[in-house]
Amino acid sequence: METMVELDGLSKHFGPFVAVDGISLTVGKGEVLGFLGPNGAGKSTTMRMVAGFLAPTAGTAKVCGHDVALDPVKVKSLLGYMAEGSPAYEDMTVRAFLTFIAEVRGLSGQAARTRIEEVVAKIKLEDVIDRSIEVLSKGYKRRVGMAQAILHDPPVLILDEPTDGLDPNQKHHVRTLIEEMAAEKAIIVSTHILEEVEAVCTRAVIIGNGRLLADGTSEELLHKLPEHNAVHIVVRADVATGAVAKLQTANGVSGVTQTTRTDGTMEIQCVADGDTEILDTVGSVLRENTIAYSQLYKNRGDLDAVFRQITAGGSTHA
């Protein structure tokens, strides 16, 4: 896989305050990297350094092999950046703003007009193309921000909260757009919407206090949960004690807990020993002991729980 973004010991200090603390990672062509962390963890600061808006205190950031600090103009030509809040010249119309961005990116004449038409259609901005940006909704402003980021068809995209302020249909459209572009680009998506990571990202990193805490696919991150692949059973309260006793001795089961549900039934959780698949084993124990149940399912966990587990217990940077 061709490396498109490379961070090596990237750090940023503001006086004694350490906003980013030695982050190292790579992003390859065809990857969509979810960049996660609590508010103030250092996500935006990291992306601003990659985009060349902030100089690192230590370490390096490279885009397509070019050092951001040594060759910033070249890096900016290779990169599209949708910043948090989608800053723009709000007294301009959408058309005027995109024409200005096209000129900055070296496009002019018919080539610029054709590319603007393509991007406006792709982002679905036709209805507001001649309106002033200042009167647009937050969702449309985010879409204008996306349009300027992809206007010059860069090989690397950095998208800071790309679906913030969008309705469900708009979110689906943006996620589809990211998936369509992903094969030929390296895309970094900063988001606090964890369902977005599972929807569009091929990999995710979690940072906290400016440090890299976890890096992997969604499935690899889910494996960090103690309850990953746990099996849940719902039974009548009068058979729960006997069921627990039988399940505690089942092969591959490392622990069994039970809780009372609001309807008076009992929910039993069987935790797997490591990566052991225990759904069939649990089902066999229930059948062999004629234990009636109303529900039986495997819980793979969710990224919200992974996020809380990894980032809990520490203060965060602003």
C-alpha cells in the first residue's frame, strides 16, 4: 500500500502546554482513517499541522513524501482540507467562493467552470449556488466546505467533522461520497460520531491527552472489550439460578453474570474466554438441560464502549 500521509513523533507545545505528544502513524492510499478522541484531545491541532496551518514543535509530517515544514506549498497542492466550522468568505455567493478557490488552486477559464459544475452536482449545491454563504444553513455551509476541499481533486483529504449539522439524508450522501472517493485517495476523517467510523472508515485511531492510544480496524478495537463476543440469554427468573450454574462450567466461558430486567425476567451474560466463540456451546447447554429462554444472541460490543474504556480516567487538552 502506497503511503500518502506519514507522521513521525509529531508534537505541538503552546508554551508549557502539550497539545500533541509524539504521534506517529501512516495512512495509505485507499484508506479512510477515523481520527477519534475526546473534545480537546489534540485532533484538530494534529490535522492543522498536517495541513500546514501550524508548525510542529517536534517531529515531522509528510504528505505524499513531501515534508510539510520544508515544502508547504507542494503539500497544500496535494491536500484538501475541510476545517472545523467550514470557514469561508461569507459575503461571497457559493459560486463566487468556489471560483475564487479554483483560481487559488490553479484552475481558470472553462476548466474551472467545468470542475465547479462537477463538484456542485456531486455535493448537491445547485439550489444555493447563487446565494450568499452567510445566509446558508449550517448543513449547507458544511457542504460548501466539502466542495472547496475536493475542488482540485487532491490525493489526500482531511475532513474535520464532515457531517456535523447535516440531516440523516445529507449524512448518508456525504458518507457515500467518501466511500466513492476512497479508492484513489487517503482520507482522514475526524469525527465524534462513532457510527460514522463503522460506516465509512477502514481503520480508526483514538487519541487522548495528545497521545495515540489505539490504532486498528473497528473489529480490532472491539476486541479490546472484555464483553466482546459475550453471549446474552433472557430467561424466566425461576430458572435463572440453575441456568447460571450450568453455564459457569461450559467450555470457553470465563464468567457469567445476571441482571433483572424491567419485565421481571433475567438477563444472563456469558463472557467468552479470549476470542473463543461460545454461542453454539451456550445454546447446547441450554438445550441439554431443557432450560427455556426467550432470547439468545451474541454481543460484539460497540465502539462507544471501546472509546469510553480507552479514554476514561484522564484529563484532556483543549
